[in-house]
Amino acid sequence: MQGIRLHSRDGIDAMVLEEFDLPAPGTGEAQIAVHAAGVNFGDTLMVTGQYQEKPDLPFSPGMEAAGEVIALGAGVDNVSVGDRVMGSIGYGGFAEAANVPAANLTPVPDDMDWATAAAFPVAYGTSHVALTYRSHLKSGEVLLVHGAAGGVGLTAVELGKAMGATVIATAGSDDKVALARDYGADYGINYSSEDIREKVLKYTGGADVIYDPVGGDAFKASLRCINFEGRIIVIGFASGDIPKIPTNYPLVKCFTVDGFVWGAYHRKKVAVIHEGYAGLQKIWATGALKPHISKRYPLANTADAMRFLLARKSTGKVVIETRE
């Protein structure tokens, strides 16, 4: 079989497409024929050794994939051979087949294609659990989404609307703001040319829940436009700037700042992940979700896909199609 492999942690340029033999799945693993894999910022960190998980060398990156179960290891009873599945698999997705933790897999809906399935688990799963389990977004509240045209941001816009919130989307260009508006945002702010605090206060008087995968100046603005007893959910720091919090801000407005890391819940509370998947399946069935894939690449061009993501040229998701 073919796959992208790393024999050193020297980054994207060290990745090679090569033939290799995949062993039988181990205890608790399912082997899947990968049809498509989502590209995530975590993948770009893993290939340089900066991600919290450091697989033994050599390995195939790719932490999110969709495919068909073709073999089972001992102790697996949640999936069967022939099942169409998707999930956050740790690593291995940028290959024609992978051995993955079976507990992380969830069924692919009958009306969902492979590319969409590969783009679904991490982005939608992150936003759904963050907005429901962590920040308890309620119908009628105001949701402010930073980086709203990105992989997770756009899903937060969609899910926020599906949950009955008024959604304000921020992004770094007019085109990206327009995309977020197309996906349901009630208001849009181009933070390259507009003041986030000023616009939020003008549009709604403040935000109840703030979804932040950006950090930096966007987070600092959030501190100044959050409502009393609001909630900021920290998803990541795409800006590269990890901000500090003056504690007088949450003291005065009685708001909370919480974090959510998708991978941590796979390790610590995987039941929460599956509850999120069950909720997403119900929302998917209503037709409210329209996953946006900005670009698709063949397996041989995985490096180009990762560079495209790092250049912040993507909107929604980038997907590797491993099979023609």
C-alpha cells in the first residue's frame, strides 16, 4: 500500500510517498481502507515534533479520516467489517489504509460522501462539544465567532445558528466575512479594517459566548465586549499570539474563560465525544449543516495541502482524497 511517511521529524519537506506494509490491527484497533482524510493544523505540528502526540518513526501523519472497516483487532465490538466510519484517529490518515483506535470511530451517515466525512469529525466535533458541553450556549444568546471562515470557525457559525443563537462572525478579509454570512452569521466584522469591540457593541450590545480559535488581538477585544456572566471558550491560537488575561476583567463582569482541546477528551472522556457525535447526527439529518471544503488534493500532493493550510489561504476544510 501507499502512504505519506516520515522517517524524521523535520517537517513537511521530510514527508515522502512510499510503499509500505501495514501490520494487522492490534487490540482495540480497527483497520480502515482510507477514502479521504482531513488536514488539520495539528498535522503540521506533528510532522515537526511540536504536537503533544509523537508517534514512533516512521509514521504516516493524518489525524482525521473516513473509510471502510476492513479488519478488526481483538476486543473491538463497536464497529464491524464493512462499516463506513469516520473519526479522529490520532495519526495514519494520509495513507491508503490505517490501523486506528476503534473507540474513536463513528458511523458515516448514508447521505454523506467520503470527502465530507473526512472533513467532519474534528471541526464539527470540536465546535459542537465546545458550544454545548463546555460553554452551554442557549437559544437567544449572542455568539461571537473569531476566525469564522476557518475549519472550526465556520462550523461554529453553522452550529450556533442551528442552536438558535444570534451569530457575529469575525474574519480577516471581506471575502471570508461574506462566506461566514453565507453560512448563517447575522453580522460580520472584518478585523483587518474594523474594530471588533465597537462593532459587537453596535450590533448586539455584547456577546454571551465567544468562540476563539485565534487568540491575539481578537481575544483582547473579546474581554471588552463580553456580557455579564458571559463565557469565552478558547480553542486555539491561530494568530500565533497566546494572550494573557488581566483577572480584573472576569472579576468585574463575572465571566468565565474555558478551554477545549479535542484530543484531550479522546484520552480523558471519550464518552463526551460520542455524545457530541450523536447530537451532530441529529442536526445533520435536518439538513442544517453544509460542510465547506475549500480544496481537495490527491495523496501525492499532501505536502501542498499542508502548505496551503499554513498559508491561511483555506476556508472551511482541506481534504486529501487517498483513492480515485
